[in-house]
Amino acid sequence: MPVDINGNIKKNIMTLREIVYQLRLDIRKQELFDDDELSNRMIKKWVHDQRALWIRNEINKNHTIDDQIIQPVCMELEVADRSECPSKITGVSVLKSKLELPKTIELHYTDGIIKVGSVDKLAYDYSYVHLERAKFAGNGLFNSKIITVFRYNNYIYLVSKRVKNFARYVRFIMVYGLFEDPTTLAAFTHVTGEACYSDDDDYPLNSWMWNYMRTEILKLNLPLIVEGVTDKVNDANENVTKDA
């Protein structure tokens, strides 16, 4: 079952399948055109775009980040050289995620990553910083034994200056973030082998946010489709067909 950032079971909101179905019902009630010609992919994109917009606007107002909208993704790591150039090896090893991290929602003061930690819920979180700060991580008196995490070119990196052999023991990490398209996490699996996302899982959305999004989609997105539909029959029934 989906869990929040603290490991608690999330409250049941709606799955993406249910959201798409509900929007189709709303569209059919308006009787503007044959909604069967409207793909689920397009409806899902509307939902993802509106969700990202509402989350960005709310958090940029310094509102609290609700655990309901945060998604955890389990990322497998591999040992890599610190050099960017394959022909110039530094001999210094770091841990790097095997897959790119999906795009996160960019905010005023953060890049959309909430925290990074071990798959062990009781373990301490790692120190997630930007690349420029990662260059100096571990130089202080009190942070010399921490594991530092940073993102670069959409990959996640782990470094530590004084934790011996940490690269041998850390194979997976948990990244908690606000992702622009929640379905992109389907490419990742938990250590149990279960996918990190499915359209049958609870969609990372607040119930109050969905009510506003639903209205905006019908008001802003739907008219763009209706504009491509014109009355080809000059009668009182206003029969509509799709433009050629």
C-alpha cells in the first residue's frame, strides 16, 4: 500500500483511473462532442499539468507540503568514477543512480526533492545539497562522517569523505519528491519488486486540490478541444462533427 514520507499508510484519495473516468463523465454531461475521440493520454496530461501548477503555486506561497502529494521512489545505485569525461579517470569513486531521476516540480526555493535517505525507515536521512555545496561537504568538524547526496544531469550521486567503504554497502536509496508526472515512477521498483507507481495506486493529490483542478480542466483545457469541433449542419439541432 502507498506510504507517506514518514512510512504511514496514505489516506485513500483517488486513483488516476478514477480521475480520468470522472472527467469523462463531466465531459459527456456537456454534450459538446463525442468524448470517445478524446484519448486517456490527453486527459492524464491535463491532470498532471494542473497538479504541477497547483502544487507550485501553493508551495511558493510558503504553505506546508502535504505528505499526500509527495512520492517515494526507490533508486538503485552503481559505483562510478567522479570524472565527467570517460577518457579521463580520477580514480575517485562515487555512487550514482543507474536511472535518471524523473523531472521534479521546480519551486522558488527548492528543486522539488524533499529528502533522500536509506531504504531503512529508522536510519538517518542523508544530507541532500546542491552541487556547489557538495564540493565542500565533509570538511567541517561536525559533518565529516555524513553521506552527502546531490543531483547532477538528472542523476543522483552519493559521496562521503570519511565514511569508509560506504559504496560497498549502499545499493538502494529512497528519494522523496514532488514529480511533475507521477506516472514516470512506474519505471522504478521497490526492493520488493513492486512498481513505485501504478494507475491503480492513490494519485498523489489532495482532495481539495482535485476540486479546483477539475473545474480548471473543464474551463481551460476542454474548450481547446471543442474549438476543433464546428457545426457542419445548419439546423436547429446544432449537430457537430470534427473538422477535417
